[in-house]
Amino acid sequence: MAQSFGVIGLAVMGENLALNVERNGFPIAVYNRTSDKTDAFMKHRAQGKNVKAAYSLEEFVASLDRPRKILIMVKAGAPVDAVIAQLKPLLDEGDILIDGGNSLFTDTARRAQELESEKFTFIGMGVSGGEEGALNGPSLMPGGTQQAYEFLEPILTKIAAQVDDGPCVTYIGPGGAGHYVKMVHNGIEYGDMQLIAEAYDILKSVLGLDHNQLHEVFAEWNTTDELDSYLIEITADVFKQMDPDTGTPLVELILDAAGQKGTGRWTVTDALELGVPIPTIIAAVNARIISSYKDERVAASKLLEGPSATFSGDPKAFITKVRDALYCSKMCSYAQGMALLSMASKTYNFNLDLGECARIWKGGCIIRARFLNKIKNAFDENPTLANLLLAPEFRQTILDRQSAWREVISQAALLGIPVPAFSASLDYFDSYRRDRLPQNLTQAQRDYFGAHTYLRTDKEGVFHTEWTKEAEQSLQ
């Protein structure tokens, strides 16, 4: 009997997704480039399950029901193209290929176009939730050939995370839409994680909270409507973990140099191409980059002194203000991400449903949070909402808490604690809320040195000034 679904690539994510599919009633076939990995999977995790191992692509393809449904879980980039090239001669018209890795959305759009022209169908599917989510229910963001999604829907809706209003999967849109939404999800994740790190730094460096107190603060924050989320939950857990060798909180022994796999950088690059401001996400990417300059920072710390001021306020009240600052900054990070999705949807003809994007992030994924309900509701009520900050609930929340937000950032500056993402979020809010910014001077400068012209506020038309001559004449 043929298998319902195939998985190529048995690294942890591939294994876990394969087991998730099988557990939900769909017999699977698996293939890995190295047979040792296949043998180990069959001997241990797949033992006793409806899994068929294949040791060649020919055997793998022959073991699948038609239309064949094949999930490719290999490293993004050239390896995906290589697997597709090897598979194509073995496939029949209408067979479905699914790329479940973190591929660049332009690569996905190219693959979809090429495969559709050759009578195959292709899905580029963002998968969020890490190893646990892949096994027990991730957030899935499939884009590409809509007909292919309709074939896959019975499987994807079963294996996705389940929340109060349905499974955390929906058809995202054509071409590279699925991987684009996953890319922006990861950009928001970068912002979220950096904001939490800055809140931790403030609480530790300003108030001197120890690991037990930090655990208590974050655990309490995770009970609130504003901050109840997976990232806050795991942060509280991190502070409980002690190093068995030294008896020291493990987090304090971890080198403060963060890595990145590219999706945050891709988000920044495309936002710049589309002209969408995402300063919180940019600050988060930059924070990871500067953290990697560890040796230089250690050397600089011996030569560059900061302020000697100390905090003298009420610690308990300040903790509440940090919570409010974190929530306001978090809203700005999500607002930037959703604004980028909105612009991308128009530019690339994705036809995204922003409320549905927020809904499928409610479970399974890394940025899952209670307040995604509010984001979904905001876009459901007004699908053409220009910016999340303009939604009544979010607008009022920031207006009510902005004094605390400003005080926390001011205090950090006075004490020499870097808060790039907090600051970028506040700058975004202040720039967005002002009807006049100083770029009138920028335009004057550009016209002065490069004759770039400018518009005026008092009359129609495009203008250029001979600035030196005009200035000399006005002084005579």
C-alpha cells in the first residue's frame, strides 16, 4: 500500500514534522541523503509507526500515492534546488513539492513559477515553533499554488497547532507569500526578543534584581493580558535554570554574543527596498551584530567610561513602568511588521489577510501571544487599517502608558544602559504621531548641493532654488 505523504531530510525539524504527520493518521515515507540517518530514525523514533524508509529517490517517489505530496526539509538555498532537480524526472503532472525550510521568498517565487510552468505544483511553507512545535503542532504559513494547498489542507489542518478559532494554518497567497510572511514573523521575533533582553538588562542593572526576582517578575508578567506569551514564559523559565557544575544561574554563564540565521536581515533588506520603516526590528538586528564584537567591547570597556549616576526611585513602581515600556515597544514592533506585510501584499500581489496572519500566529509559533487576538480583531474590524497604532485599543493603551515608557528610556540613558529597541520604538511612535518632521531641512540641503528639487506646503509644483545666489541677494 502506498504512503500518503513523503518527507525528504531527517534533521530534527524533518523528523518531527514526519512524526506529526504520521501521528495524525497519514502514513509516511522518508528519505535522507545519508542512509545512516534513515536507519537511526527507523530504529528509534519511527519504530512501530506507519513509516516506510526509502534509500533512493526512485524508491521514495514510487512509494507515494498520487498526486504525490513531498515535503523537502533540507538547508535553504542551493540544496533545495538540487533536490528539486533530482526529483523532477521522477514526478508526474500535478505532484506537489513543499519547501518547509527558511527559504528566501524570492527563491520560492522563482521555484513556484518554474514548477508550475512544468505542470507540477509547489508550496513554499513557513514553519514556526521550533522542534517542539514541529512535533506537536506548529504555525504553518503555506504559499504558492493554491490548487496544491487544497490537496494538502486535510493534512496541514491536522498537524498545525490548534487554537480557539481553528488550526494555525491558512493559505497565505501566491508565489513566495508563505515564506515572506514567515520572514516577517521572524523579524518581529527578533524585535520581541531584543525588547525582552533590554527589559532584563534594565531590571538587573538598574535595580540589581537577582535570578529569583527576575523569574518572579517575568512569571507575573506572563499572567497579564499585555505580555502573556511564549517568549515571556520561556524567559521566566531561563532564570530558574542553575548550572550544575558551579551552582550559578546558567544565563549568567552564557556568552553575550548572539547569532542569526538571516531572516531578520532579509526582513530589514526588503523593508528598505519597499520604503517601510521598521526601526525596532533594525535595532534588534544591529544589537545582535554589535554583540558579536565581544573582544572589541571588552577592550573598549576598559577605556570608555559611562555615567556614574545611580537609581533612587521606588523599585516596585519602576518594575511596573518597565512592563509598560515593554508593552508599548512590543506594540510598535508588531505595528512595523504588519505595515511591512501590508506594503508587500500590494507590491507583490500577495493579497494577504492581515487578521488571518495574526490568527495563525496565536498558537505553535515563537511569537504566539495573547495580544495577537487584539491584532486580529483590529484588522478584522478595519482591513484597510494603515497602522496598528491607529486601532482604538492600541492607540489608547500607548497614550495611557507613554509617560512610563519615556521615563524608563530616560533612566536607561542617564545610567548608560543601551536600549536600542526600546528607543527605536519610541522614536517610531513620536515620528509617526507628528504632523511635521525636520526633513524640510533635509530637502533644502539636497536641493542646495544636488538640485534635487522640493515641494512646498503653500502651493503646487516642483521647485528648485539657486541657494547661494538667493542668499546673497536677500542679504543685500
